[in-house]
Amino acid sequence: QAEEDLSKAHQENEKLLNLIDGIVWKADARTLQFIFVSKQAERILGYPIDQWLSNPTFWKDHIHVEDQEWAVSFCLRATADMRSHQFEYRMIAADGRIVWLRDNVIVTIRNNQPEFLYGIMVDITELKLAEAELRQSEERFRLLAESSITGIYLIQNQKFVYINQALAGIFGYTVDEIVGTLGPLDLTHPDDRPRVIENIRKRMSGEVEDIRYDFRGLKKDGTIIYVEVFGKRIQYKGAVGIIGTLIDITERKQAEFALKENEARYRTIVENLNQAYYEADAKGRFTYYNPGLVLISGYTEEELLRTVSFHLIAEEHRRQIIQLYKQWFAEKRTMVTAEFKVQTKSGKKFWVEQITHFEYDSNGALIKATNFLRDIDERKRAEENLQRSREEYLQFFMEDITADYITAVDGTVRQCNPAYVNIFGFSSMEEALATNIFSLYLIPQEREKVLSQLLQKRKLEYFELQMVKRDGTPLYLVANIIGKFDDEGKLEEIRGYLFDDTKRRQLEETLRQTQKLESIGTLASGIAHDFNNILGIILGHASLLEKIHYEPERFSQSLTAITAATKRGASLVKQLLTFARKTESVFEPLDVNIIIKELTKMLYETFPRTITIVPQLDPSIPSITADVTQIHQVLLNLCVNARDAMPKGGTLTLTSCCVPLDQLSKRFPQANARQYVELTVSDTGIGMDKQTLSRIFEPFFTTKGVGQGTGLGLAVVHGVLGAHNGFIDVESQPGKGSTFRLYLPATEEPLFAEVSTPASATELPTGTETILIVEDEEYLRQALENYLSTSGYTVLSAANGKEALEIYRARMNDIHLVISDIGLPQMSGDELLRQIKNINSAARVILASGFIDPNVKSDLLKSGVSDIMTKPYMLKDVLLKTRQVLDR
């Protein structure tokens, strides 16, 4: 019976064990061999019970490989400790699933030794999956919160229990400085704390579930910021809390404040504009207007509200402007400008400019038009006047006797008037427009000078130009040239006004030449006396040469005297030629001291011996840019006047010095050069009274008797000084002499002088070439023949150009060099040059003359002359020049 009762009990226990939601098992404590496993093992893991009981390593073999070692060791440790243990591990189910088990193990003891292990394996797979999901969710939240630029917080018991890095950064703290230490009020501006407290209360009490608002916060350094929060009531760890987000809206708030200030400022500006401003809806009804519109229209505010904006447009423009605005609506323009007349309440009409800005909705429908009205009635009248002025100017431009033109920087003519066509001799306006103006400059380099000065001064007034007509005829023009520049200072266009000054210049040159001849005439007796002295020296010593040829010392002295007299005569001739020549003005750097020294030599020879000439020259004065002939003439005119003012003799003083601008500008305000050279001509003669002084520069005014002068001398002096941008000042009193002071602008340009080193007799070169001498003066020709022959050359000679040409044609292969005078009978030297060059372009020709006009010299150089010599010349200089040309 006991056995039956026991069996029944076992069956009942087994039923109970199989009902437990877990695998109940029993195993040997020493071998871990399973003795009993409940049927839940088949349901949870899918393995038959007999596999558990028959295989000693079944349990171990089906534990997840990562958990096997520690799970087995855990059971063994429970056995060794002889106490209960709980642990979790994974097993592989029959279908391959991983099943998480929580195993509660107890040990039974017999005789103080572990006997059996009992345990219940509870399936916790779903719990583990939930925990993993929770961990992933928490991790996602943590990553999201920590990487968010929005501040995230959790508040419980008036303290922050969680904040992210963004929130800490907004307030300038670290996370640790806030969490658990500070509450929301610690980060709130004192004035805003009551509102924050109230909003926290509402959420904590459940009065509101969530709320969004902004307030002023305090950063760690005391800086005030604006923040916006969104908070919601939650339950966290069994207690009520608030979770929310916080963003820094300081920049937005500042922008809002600035916008409000701008709107207020804009409203103030609009209200105080001296222009009319209004806003209208799509139908043209006024929605807003400023006092300017009330003032400009003459309507009251109530009347404007009952008026459509287009009704303000004057009747004659209304239809056109409405049609124009309809077109702009269709084109969806955003900004337009229109000009029209408005009509005020009183009926007055005037021009306005309206700038309109259109605003559209997302469908393209017009929402609002913003308009500015500006009174342009005066401008319109000015434009009408300007148009009339332009028409009048165009008429003046076309009828002006001055040549007016507009050109590009490269000289392309864009516009010119009929006077321009006539002055330059064009056949038509089309030809004038097709011709570059720079091609009409007499000197091509003048173009660069004009452009350079125009860039510096922007405007050239009374600028003298030498140009040519279409056929090459020279023109003398006085120009006003104006440059048009862009905003960056770049020259864009040139406007010019040219006055034909050719006839006046020709007359002036004729008068000046007449006055030159007059000056030479006054010196004629002195020049004749000096030349007679020179010829007497030459003849006297020539006569001695026959008698003293056996006395070498006296013979050499006579030769030296003849040579010196010849040079003295040549120098006097050179000065007369330089002064009397009729040539164009050539402005170049000059040393006025040299001019005074040369003039003084001539005055010593030609003025009465009762007049003492005293030069007082400053050797350090700078050079001037001037025409040497004109300056020579000015000084000579003043010296001749001084001589005539001292009929019984006296002292003539010529001085030079330098005067700074600040000293001269007090007397002559128009002076503008940095410094000036002062030339003074002073005499101790009869002087002049005030009445005479007031007229001395008038043409043809003279105090001399009939036949003693034309009265042009001082007029020429005044004209030359003006042409050189200089000034003249006079001091004189009766009986106390006169002093003329000339002021000429100094220049920084360097002076160039050709320096030649004389060769001694032993250094004179020789040669064996054949030379053709062409000279009509027999004795000079003989001298050249003998001198060149003694130096080794073979010499052929001719007395005129025709004879020379025949000799060259016959013996051109033998002749290496031709030396010819220019002034020859039958054929001139320059024509001989051209004929020889036609025969042999490589022929070498030296031409000689006492004076060569600059234009003739230019033509000779173009014709290919090898060199030019000035007569009279020393024979040794001829020898040197001959060798130089042959050796080139």
C-alpha cells in the first residue's frame, strides 16, 4: 500500500512539475548527469526527454558556444559552494533558435556532501529581447540627445536630472555643473522667473499637459540670452517630471527687435518724406499713404480713401499709364518706373516720377503695390531747356568758324563741324570723318605730347599746334583741347576747338624778320669795321709770310694770327646767320649763359668803345626750354635800345640768376613753374618817364627819330616772352637809366653737348683712296687738293656741279668719296648728291656750306648724305672727317 501511495504521490508530483512554466530538472551533483527533466523541456527547447536522460553531455552540448564554459563552471561552483545559485545563459533549440534561460539551482546534501542538483529553467527569451530593444532605444535616445543642437532637459524636484551638451553650451556651463546642482530658475533672468515658476506649476499639477513659451536666460558669465522652451509632463522612475527642449533664439529676437526698429524708422522716414508715398491694393484703392501724398494731391485724407490711385493721373496720360501698368501686371514685373503728369484737386498739373514695387501671392495674383511719387516738374523743364540748348549748340557747332571736333583716344574722328572740313581742306564731311586727326600733325611726336599733357592737366587752353592741311600745307593753330574721363580716370574722349592762326603767325614772322634786319642794320657799321680789321690782319700777315719764311718762329706766329682772325670772322658770320635766319621756332633746352656770352662777343666788336659791357652770370642757373633765335633777338633788341639810350657812353650790364616761384608770384600771379630764370638788361642811359613806360610795348611806338627805327623792337620782345610763358618787368626813371627783367620758366631737361678732342699733327690720319673735290673757289679748292694729296690721297677736282657729275660717271669705280660745296654754279651740291645717289646708291658724299637751313639739312639727310661740314673749316678737320666717313 505504501508503494502504491508513493507511486501515486510521484505521479501527482510529476503532474504538478509538468504544470510549472519552466523546465524542472534534477541532476547528479558530481557528474551533472540529468536524472529528471519535466515535459516543458520538449515545449521550450523541442528535444525529447529521453535525449536529456540518456546522453550525459546533452545539456552541455546544447548550450550556446559562447556560454558553455562559464555555465558549466557556474553549476560546478554551486555544487562546491553547497548553496543555491541563479544564472542566465543561452541554449540552442531543436529548430536552431537561441533560447535565453534563467536557471535557479539548489543543492541537496547528504553526509556533508553534495548529492543532487535541482533547478528550474525559465524561458526569458522575450524578456531579453525586450531588454535589448530597451537598451537600443535608450542608446538611440542618448545619441540623438547628445548630438542634437537643441537643448534637451529633464526636471524633477526643481532640479535638472538630465541635460544634453547642447543645453549646457547654450548657457556656458558643463553638464556636470548643472545636473543635480542647478534648477531652471538658476538659468532664468530675475524679471522672468515668476512666469517660469507659473508655467512649471501648471505642468507639474497637470493643469496643462505641455506648453511652449520664451523667456530671458542668464549665461554663466552673466550674459542675457533669449531662449524658447517646449516642455511636457511625464512620469519617470515613479515620480512626476518635465521633459522638454530648449533653443537659443537670441539672434532671432535681435532680428525681431531690429525689424521693429527698422519698421518704426521706416514709418518715421515715410511719414516725413518730402516725396509722396502710398500703398494700394489690386484694385488701386489706397491702403496707406503718407502726408506727402495729401500735400502733393491737395485732397484730404477722407477724400483719398474714397479715391482710386489712377484718378490722380492727369487725363491726357491716364489711359496710357493704365495700359502700361496692365502690361506690367501680365509680365509679373516687380519693380517699374513711370513718368506722367498728375492733376491736383485744384486742377494744377505737374510732372512726377512714380517708382512702383509689386507684390504677388504664390498663385501670381497681385497683393499690393508700393509707390513713391517724386515731383520732377523742374527736371522736365530743365530737360526741355537742355534739348533746346542742345539744338542751339548743334547749330552753333555747325556754324562756328572754329574747327570743332570730337575724337576717340586713338584719333578717330567721331564728329566735326564744317569749319573743320574747310580749315583742313577736306572735300567732304565724310572724308574728314574718315581721316585720323593724328595724321594731320606736322610732327608725329606731337601726338604723344598732347596726350601726355591732357592726362596731366585734363584741359589744354590756348595750346599752339602745328598741323597740315589734307594737301600738306602747314597750319598754325591755337587749340583748346578737353579730355573726357571715366570714373577711374581713364581718358575716353577728346574734344577740341581749333582756331586757324596761320595768317597771324605769318605776319608776326614777317614783322619779326623785319625787326631782325633792322637790328642788323643798326650794327652794320660796327660789323663792317670789325670785318675790315679781320681782313687787315689776314692781309698783313699774308704779306709778311714771303719775307719771314726763313724765320720759323715769326712764320708760325703769322700763321697763328691768320688762323685766329679767320675763326673770329667765321664766328661773327655764324652769329649773324643764326640771328638773321628765317626758320621755324624750335623749342629745346638752352643754357642762356652761352647765348649771353656769344652775344657779348658780338657787342664788344660792334658797339662804341664808350660803352662798357658787363656780364654778371650765375653759372648754376638751370636751363630753359626756348627757341635760341628768338631769345637771341630779344636780348639783342634790348641791348640795341640800351646803346641808343647812352649816346655819350655808359655801362650795359647783363645778368642771369634763378628766382623761386613764391617770390615771383607776388608780382605775376599767373606764374606756375617751380622756378624761373631771370635775365636782366640794365643801362645807365637817359631813362623814360611814366607816359613813355606805359606805351613801350605797343607796335610801331618809338621815341627815336624818323629813319632810326620801326618801333617793333619791344613789341617783338613782349610777344616772344608771351610765347615762352614768360614775363617782363621794366624799371626806369628819367636820367637814371632803365632795367628790363625777363623771367623764363626753368626746365629740368638735361643739356647735351658734343665734345670733340682735337688731334695733334702727328695723330692726323692718312689714306690712299681717291677723292673728288668739288669747289668753285679756286684757292680753297687748291688748298684742299694739296692738303689731301700730302696725306696720301689721290685727288680729283671740279669747279662746278656738272663737271663733277661727268667726272663721277667716268670714274665712279675709282672714286671712294666726294667732298662738295653746296653753293655751286650750274648744278648745286644738293642736286649733285641726288644725281650721284641715282648712279650709285652706296656712294659716300660730304657736303659743306657756310649756312644750311634746317629744312634743307633734313632733306639732305633723307637723300643719304654721309656728313655735313660748316664753312669755314680747318683743313685738319676736313682730314679727320674724310677718314671717319671712309672708315664707316
